Amino acid sequence: MKTKITQFFITALLAACLLNTGVFSQTQKLAQTGMKFLNVSTDARNAGMANAITSTFGGSSAMFYNPAAMAEIDKFADVTLSQTNWIADINYIAASAAFQPFDTYMGVFGVSVVAVDYGEFQQTIRANNDKGFIDVKTYSPSAIAIGIGYARSLSEKFSVGGNIKYVRQSLIGDGIIGLLDGGLYDTKKFEESVFAFDFGLIYKTGFKSLNLGMSVRNFSEEIKYVEDGFQLPIIFQLGMSMNLLDLMEYDPNVHSLLFSVDASHPRDFQEQVFLGGEYTYLNSFSFRTGYNFPRDDGGFTAGMGLKHEVQGMHVSVDYAYAPWDIFDDVHRFSIRFGY
């Protein structure tokens, strides 16, 4: 049985690599994908480790990076709420919930939502005046992704998971494209929607706490805005992680030092490496840091977390910080409940 599971894992991994090669090698369109909000990390714990979390198990927020990672939720329900103060005054609100309604044999079911507020902008049209334009009205671009997911541990070592999500982005709403008789405006909605898919694997090697993970996110058909078509920001990621203190004698109830490394191949950027670390004391206080490269700006992250259990309910509060040179620094906040 173990041999078959291992063979399945290797086969799935090779298939994902071939898929990745086929998708990206035909035409690599750097910086030419759309709906990039799908790749912005919203979970503070993950972001504090520079998102080097493909092979680490987590709560319901695992649906945003590797759905297989929610397979080991040991509570009936796990809920995470997050807010991200992104660059250029863009705000992200994310929520996820995972449920294990029966037992571990039936797996874990999850739902997730991410909503983006880009702020308010002034819409103008050309006019024969000194300015060359007139103000018409304001508009607020928006984006949302709603998903359902499933994960299951097929054995003590092997977990799989997948998501299907509905993704929609509205750039202008009712955009003015011309003038009609009587001074009326001819308008058109500039918004598109599509279904996208994610899937992932996590494999416990059996050597101490060493895990291997793989995920493919945002796989969908091509979308077309007016005349130009584009793909979602498909990303293929491999990772490994381990509690380094497993290599020496220590009390696991006092200290843990998680170290993780991810290699990423996005469709619209060059390959990247993510490094992350998390030190936890007394299973309650966590300090995190991470770095990813190459990138145009930023790269370093840091964060902290506090978790406690009250009358059977697990509560975690996390914060992450990412400095930028050109834009304002990014702050993330998350709170997680498990019961």
C-alpha cells in the first residue's frame, strides 16, 4: 500500500511538472497575465514566512496556497479572517472556513472568499474645452474570488486537496464608450469572470518532520477583455519544510523551529525562491521571518503570532510586516478560530 501511494505521488508530481512545462514553455508572457489579485497572500502567518508554506500543514486558509494542507485539521470547524493593507491603498479582505463533519476518513470540506477594494477613481471623457476632458462620475474597481475545496489524508504520509473557485473582476463597471442622441451616454460593463482550479499534494517523508509539497494554482481557460486575451496568473510551486530541532534533543512542548524552502514558477515572472522560518515557544508565541528572490521590490518579511486554547476553542492572532522601497509598507492581520 505504501509503495502504491509513493508511486502515485511521484506520478502526480511528474505530471504536474510536465503540465507546468507545457503551459509555460509555449509562450511565456512576462507581466502579461490578468487578475493578479489571486496571487497576493492574505494570511498573516504565511506572509510572515515569505509564503514559503507549500509543504506545511495549516488551517482553512490553506485553501489559498495548497488545499492539501488543510487535510490535518483536528477540529470540527476552523475559521480564519484576514485583512491586508496592500500597496497603493488597496485593501484585501479574506475569509475561509473548513469543516470535518464526519471523521478523518471523509476528509475536510472548505469554503473561501477574497474581496479586493481598489478605492475610488474619477471617470472622465474627452471634451472640447481648455482641459480637454470633463469629469463624469466616480467608479470603484473591485475583484472577488469565491471557492470551495476538499482535502483528505489518504494515509499517514500522503495528503491531497483541490479547489474550484469563481473569479470575477470589474475594472470600471458602467464605462462610457460614446455619446447618444439627447446627451445620453453609451455605456458598457468592463468586467469578466471565470472558473479556476487549484490542487496540491503534501508528502511526509518519514525522516523526522521533513515534508514535501506541491501545488498548482489558478488554472483556467483564457479570458478576453474587449479584444485582448490573457491567462490567469498560473503558478506552480514545490516546497520542503522541517522542524530543525528534530535533529537534536529538545522538548517539543517548549521549542520548535520550522524552516521551509519553496521554488516557484509563475507564468508571468521568472522563477523565484522563497525562504521562511518560524520559531515557536511553549506552543503559544511565534516569531517569523522570510525572504524571496528575485523580485523588483521588497522581498523581506517578518511577523509574529499568539495562540491560546480557551474551553476547547483554539484562538490564534497573527501579524505580518513587509517593507517596500517604492510603495508603502504592507501590513497583514489574521485571526483564526478552531473548535
